[in-house]
Amino acid sequence: MDNPLVIISAITLVLNLAGTLAVVSWKMSRVEPTMKLALKEALDETTKEIDERIDRHVRYFGEGVAAVRQKINDVELYCRDNFVKKDEHTSQFIQLRERIEILIGKMGQ
């Protein structure tokens, strides 16, 4: 190994390998933040989409509940207006009470 050309070539090879290793390490250290940023953006977009879906389904459910509530109210009003009037109900109740008192009187005899 007395030949200076071999020594210079070996030193050059070692320096090139060290420089290449340093450059590769530096570039790899820059890839991680880029990947983190891309991942964060993807997660934010997915979270926003999920939140929009949840809001949409909550709104649909709320509209369904409101529709059922309105239908129940409509049925109550229809029944009130078309089936039994209050004065008719009262008179029927009085007649029923009188008949029950007559039956109780007959059972007591």
C-alpha cells in the first residue's frame, strides 16, 4: 500500500460514501415531515367528511321525529273533531253511571 494513488482512491471512496450517507440521511429527514403533513391533511379531510355524514343523519332523524310528532298531532285533532264531542261524552258517562247504580241496586236486593 505504498502507492499514493491507492491511498488517495481509498480516501476518496470513504469520503464519497460518507457524503452520500449524509445526503441520504438529510433527504430522509425531510421526507418524514412531508409524510406527516400529508397524513394529517388526509385525516382532517376524513374527519370532516365523517362529521358531515353524522350531521346529515342527525338532521334526517330529527326531520323524521318531527314528521311523526306532526302526524300524531293531526290524528289527535281529527279524532277530537270527528268522533266524540265533549257534551256527548259527558251525557254517555252520566247514563253509564246511572245504569251501574241500577245494577248495584239490583244486586243488593
